[in-house]
Amino acid sequence: MEPSVPGVKRVLAFAAHPDDIDFGAAGTVAAWTAAGVEVSYCVMTSGDAGGFEAGDRDGISGLRRSEQRAAAELVGVRDLHFLGERDGFLAVTPEVVEKVVALIRRVRPDVVLSMHPERNWERIQASHPDHLACGEIVTRAVYPAAENPFAFPQLAEQGLQAYKVPWLWFYGAPRERENHAVDISATVEQKLAAIRIHASQHPDLAGMETAVRSMLRDNARRFGLPNGASAEVFHVVGVNTEQTIAGF
Ligand SMILES: [Zn+2]
């Protein structure tokens, strides 16, 4: 399923920290919004353990929120939600799952985009514990809670009716789970610009850019895209598609 495929009108993207979506999926998001898809972001923690300046601690949450808003704007996203969980302490709790279910039922997206719940042993830095928690929280929210009218009954009472999510896309997946590449050659500069906006997180901007560009080209090569192309890669899961059988 390519980003401009007819039928995808709304996407809801989840991340543990400000900057995660930009590293994982901002090129695809930019292609979606350019094709008229409405994309919303939900960032679960305040990113308050990030950055490199010891003196910065008090202002870092606000700074990282404004960096994320500016980076989102660059790829056409203006609807942002911040859950305000503590950086480094994101946990799979019924309270956070309920907040995610509420947002899914409100936005009613065709695609839920999330970090992956499984650890990548080849590159453990990609599997920050908050990233894994984000993946597990979203997966539990998508199935079964969002579509079960008897899960969190207070939500239905508030008018947030059960909703079946068609597609769940994961970024930051372990390599053996990746099953879909999106050619982002047309939006790679927008993605890099969005990443650069998180200035508080980059001790070595040039080194970061070189590494990201080479990773994107490697993704494209692995998926057989034309020489020199850049790609973001995903683990795409059909949750409620034509193939889905209720109860199995
Ligand atoms: Zn992160």
C-alpha cells in the first residue's frame, strides 16, 4: 500500500519522544500530506530526559514540544497531541491505553502508525524501552480495545464509539519484520529538515545527516528500488481488511 493510495484519508501517528516520527517516518508523512491525507501526531512523553545540556532540564519539555510542532509543520502536520508521560518511564498501563483508545476513536484513522513493540537486537539504540512501550500500548489500543464497545465503557458514554482500525504500520521494526518500503526520494530533503529542527538533540549535525541518508539509501537497495533512491521501511499489519475474519 503506497502513501497516495486512494482510500487512505486519515493517519494517526504515535511516538514515544519528540523527534521519533521524524527519524522513522517523516518522508512518508510528507508524501501523505502532499496527496491530501490528514495526518495527526501523538507524542507520549515530554522528552524531558533528552538533550545534552545539564543546565537545560527545566525548559527541555517546552523546547522539545515546540521543536516537534515546527518539524510537523514542515511535513504538513498541524494536529498534535502530547500525553505528557515522563521520559524514560513510559509504561503499558490501562490509563495510557485508554488515552490512546480515546484518540483513535476520535480521529478514526485508516492507518495507525506506531513504533514497533519488539526489540531490535542488531541496533539496540533503536529499541529504547519507551519505544517498545509505545508499540505495545498502541497495539493493545488498536486490538481489541478501540473496536470493543465494552472496553473502557466510559469512552462510549462520552460519545467515542468503537472503531475498527484497518491498518497498523510500524516504524523502527526489527529488520526481519520489515515488509514494506516507501520511496521517499521526493521528500527526503523535507525529512532531513524536520530532523534538523530538533536542534537540542543533535551534538553532531553533519554526522547525523550522513548516517540518516546512508540508512535511507540502504533501505531502498534492500527493497530493490532504483539506484540512488531513498526509502523508509515499515512492518505493515492488516488489522481489519477484506481478509479479516471476526473472532480469529
Ligand atoms: Zn525516541
